[in-house]
Amino acid sequence: MARVQVIHNSADAAAASVDVYLNEVLLLDDFNFRTASPFVDAPAGVPLHIEVFPSNSMDSSGTPVYELTETLADGETYVLVADGIVSSTGYSPAPAFGLQIYDMGSETAAVAGNTDVLVHHGSTDAPTVDVNVQGGGATLVDDISYTEFAGYLPLLTDDYAINVSTSDGTTIVKAYDAPLATLGLEDVALTVVASGFLDPSVNSDGEAFGLFVALPAGGDLIPLPESTARVQVIHNSADAAAASVDVYLNESLLLDDFNFRTASSFIDAPAGVPLNIEVFPSDSMDSSGTPVYSVTPTLTADATYVLVADGIVSSTGYSPAPAFGLQIYDMGLETAAVAGNTDVLVHHGSTDAPTVDVNVQGGGATLVDDISYTEFAGYLPLLTDDYAINVSTSDGTTIVKAYDAPLATLGLEDVALTVVASGFLDPSVNSDGEAFGLFVALPAGGDLIPLPESTARVQVIHNSADAAAASVDVYLNESLLLNDFNFRTASPFIDAPAGVPLNIEVFPSDSMDSSGTPVYSVTPTLTADATYVLVADGIVSSTGYSPAPAFGLQIYDMARETAATAGNTDILVHHGATDAPTVDVNVQGGSILVDDISYTEFSDYLELATDDYFINVSTADGATIVQGYDAPLATLGLEDVALTVVASGFLDPSANSNGEAFGLFVVLPAGGDLIPLPSNTLDIREFANVDALVVYPNPSVAGDLFVRLPQITTDIDATIYDMTGRAVLRASLSEELTKLDVSTLEKGMYMMNLNKGKDSFGTMISVQ
């Protein structure tokens, strides 16, 4: 007896399924292409008549497709492979159908722990080839031609990456994975057949070329998977001429209308063989013609790649203009190497940006050191958190941009991603293209995600009582920020760039731009996500004011927009009155709220229950009360609000160009005109009997409001303010009873101040 396995490897459609007879007895019924019998016992020492018939045969009468008479040797093991073409037309070349016989077969590996591999060339249109370990490794099979067997390869049972190349090694035909270990093939002897057509188009569109494994137990042949790598492509060319492109892989469309600042997902791409990657304009119909760019890389099996398209296509309009190209990173990741981290690959793809560093803001660690255009920095294994970073020149002297990297907020735990520097630092010399930024490509691809530029929240308060600075223009980095910004007004809280030096310049209100010499300039660097109050105090004029501290911006960096505790009103107090001494702020007859605050200083926030208070400003020793005020927090509806109160104006206007008198003014988070706190320090001798002051009807419902001041001895100025601090009505009280017409006022609460010189008295009124 002998042992025999039969493998059907004829790719001719006419022989897709056959019947095999042995000595006129049916041996294999409906034996299909790319299947194998198990090893079976067959008679030895006697002639065996083998006949192959179409699969609809009833017996072995008639003319067989093929026949062979062979005598097997006792005790030997045979592998029989059916190759070739039955049809008379439709195949090129068309070698005749036949059985190739290998007479030194094995069912188990000769050495324990190995996998023995018999290779057979059964592809009719494939040339003489070699089989090699990929990446320039050993030649496993040298110069094997159609119908030939290469003796068993005694391989350690492992997973291999191999390729099939022309016999001179110049052209790799195909590349495959041979996962012997993964498939559990230790101690097995098997046969690998080259099967199918390299060019199906001239072979009746038959099955394509591949390598297939026949196991000793037979059954369907197992295809060796073609080697693949994982690849993500990122479009980062900011040239308008390449805003949308088509990408072809081996002449097949891979990415259609692939837009700037988008990325493909990670996909499987052929590995171990040269890839013809071509980039065409987005209106391409096919890969004919001249591409914008082409490259022919060979990827390594099972590796992961990030490919980034950078550079310029256009011949003019860009400076500098490095050529368009694909930058390839061959150690890519799709998930973080360590659970709980976010791994970040950084790529410099901005054509006009210098060599830079990436740092944690505020003098923190250098994350990326000296990265230049087209370079990658290896993955940063970062704890998944929210970071504030900046991009600086490589010597660290100049911060170019600052960004937030909200890895935790975006839920990027366990993710590996790519951050690309993209766009132009100077769009004006680059066809007004997209501005520089940092953009994130996620493994799933899609539109790149811009990292937000770092910001802080800022409110600016104009509190310089110098008439020469009554209205100013404020520029931020040479762009107009506040136009005709008036004394005792405030901006709302706005977002301002953080992490980079800001050039703040103050000019007279008739400025046309930021050229010339500013009244004042300062270059602060704000902290990302912090909140600031900036107060302009001081004197611009060289004469007319005493004392005359220089104009300047006072910066408070722990500001709030809402109260820290619900139900409270939080108050930040700032001393901005140039001629006022160091003072205290007290609850009238009660506790000290602010102790020893001097010009330009800020207090800490006062966290007050929202109520109506009576306060006074006294000298630091408490001996002299400078002024008393109402602070109607509840009446004004300031619950849950954080606000700033500034001491503003002059205690002695006569020595300060008759400027605005001292007062306390409220700044709301929404900005606008500052709201004066009403003074309650009325001189009783001047106003006669204050207790007899009567304002009626209050609320006013018919449009008239009467003010009664018994024993009035001098003219009193009356001013009514709305809740934003805007004066809505002015009158002079010269008689004991004065009628005011309030019919033009909208319904609501108002504040009425009675003033004579520095003396004033305030009371709330209501119009219904």
C-alpha cells in the first residue's frame, strides 16, 4: 500500500468540478477546484488507472478529460496535484490539464516543533518565481516554475511574512502572511500551491492568483491572506490648488474628493509589495494622465502607518513653497500603548513655520523639542487630562501660539491620535490661505478637529479720571478692541488669547490705527482658562492733577463672573482714586469689609449674602469717615452675581482740573456704564431736616413724582438713574415742594440722588 493525497488546482472553469475514477471505480465525486482529498491508502506495486471525467459522469465509460496510469511504491507517500487547462479557447497560456506527482510526501513534520511545507507552482500564467521572507529576508524557494515542486521546507512553527517575486528578485508579484503558529500547525506537513491567474482578464475572468494550503486531512484549501498593513492618510496640504484631491492606489480610486484637513480611517493596505500611490485633482475620471504627485512605497506586513500630505502644488503664490509630498510614519498606533493614556503623535506640516518646541504653558515640561517641517515626533504617552500648551521657537524665546488640548474633556482615554501643525503663519504671502493651527486626526478619520487657541476671560474697566483720557481707543495685537472707550464704562467679560504675550496699547479716541506712540502699552501673558479684571487708573496729563500717578492697567487674575455660592453677591473692591488715602470699607456701625486698601490695590472677593447694605469709606485708622453709601444688592437683584466696585474720581476736584468727584461705582459682568452707589452722607445742616424728606407717590403711577424738602435753603440737584447707571432725568430743586414729570420713564426701579457739591443723599423710587 501507499499513501496518497489528491489536490484539485485546475483553474479552468470547465474543470471546476470533476469526478476521479481509480481502476474504473469512483474515487472522488464532484471534486471541486481548490479542494483536496485526505491522505488515503492506495494499492502499491500494481498499475493504477486514474481517469478524470466531468462531474456529471455516471461511470467511467466514455472519453475522460484526462487519464494516467501510474504504479505506486509500497510504503511511499504521494501528493498528486491537478493543474492546467481543459478548454481549447479562453485561456492564455493554456498548458494541458495534468496530474503532477510528488513521491516524497509527508503527513507530519520530520522534526517535532516544526511545520514542513511542500511548495507547488500550479499557476498557468505565472512566471518562474522565488519565495522569500519579506523585507530582504532568506529565499525559501529559488526558481520554481509551473508544475514544479520545491522539496519540503522544515520551518520552525511561527508566523511568517513572505513574498513571491520574479526569479531575478527585481519584481515582487504578491506578498502573503503565512500564520503557521496562529493556525496551530505545529508538527504538521502541508502543501502550499500557487493557484489561479495573475491576469484573469485573458483567462476567462477566472479565479485570481493566490497561495493556498492543503492540510493532510484534505477539504477546502486554505487561502494564505495577502499581507496587509494598517494605514491612515491625512490631507494637510494648505495649497488651494490641492484643496480637494483624488487618491489612487494601484490605479484604483482609494479616496475620492479627499479634502484638506480631513483624514481617512485606518484601513488595510497591501504590504510587502510596491504600492503605486498617485494623487490627482478631484475631478479626475481615472488614473490616466499626469498625477500631481506619485510615490511607490513598500509597506511592512502587520505594521501601522500614518501618511501625511504636506507641501505646495502651485508654482506661484506661496512663500516658501516646498514641494507637495507624502510624509510616512511607520510606527503608528490606533490605541494607546498603556491603558488610561492618550498617545499623541505630533507632525510639523506648516510650510512657513520655523523649527519649534511644544511646551506645557507656564514654564512646564517641553513635550516636543526642535521639530521641523515634515518631521514627526514619536508618540507622547500622556495621562488623559486637559492640557494647556504652547508652540514656541526652538530656543524658547518667542511663543508662537498657545492652545488647549482637552484630552479628558473630549473623552480620548486609551486613544492614539495624530496632531498636525497645519496652515500658514503668514497667510498674506501664501495666497491668503488657511491660518496656522494645531489639528487632531482621530483613528476613525473624518474632519480634523482644531485644538482651540487658549483663552482667558477678561473685563476691562476705564477708571482714569484724567480729562485727557476721558475717551480712548484700546488695541489688542494691533487690532482695535475697544473704540471710544469712555471713563466709567466697562467692557463685558470677553475671551482673550492666553498663553501668549498680548500687546495692549491705549491711544486717544480719534486714532485711526495702532501706529504712532500710544498713551500706554503693556504686554501681559494671561493664563489659560483664568478670569481677569483689568482696571485703567491714573493720570495721562503732565499738569493739572495732584497727585498724578502715571496711567496704567491694574490686573486682577482671580476674577469671577458669578458668585461662588448661590444666594450670595461676590464683590471685588478696587481702589482707583488717585488722591484718596489708604482707606477701610465698613458696614455702617458694623464690621470692617475691606481693611487698609491703597490706590491701585484690589481686595479679595467679599462673599456677601444678597441684601441691602449701608457702608462707609473711612481713613485707615477709622478716625474719619470719608463718605457713606447705600449698597442695595437685593433691591438691584444682584443675587448670584460677582461684580467689581471701584473707588473712582477725586476727593478734591479743585486740585484735579475740576474732574469728577469721588464715588463708589459698580461694574456688572455685562459691562456698560458703571453704576454709582448712592451716597447717604447728606449734610443735615444744608438740607435742613432730612427726616422730613418725602417722595410721593412712591411708586408713581400717574407720571408725576413730588419731592418735599421742608426748610430748603439752597438749590439741590436731583438726578434719577436707571439700574444700569444711566442718568435718565435731571432737575433742580429750589422750592420746598417740587413736582417731577416721570411719565417718560419705563416701569421699574430707579435711584434718585440729591446733590449739593460733595454732599449727596440717595433714595430708591419706583415707576409703575
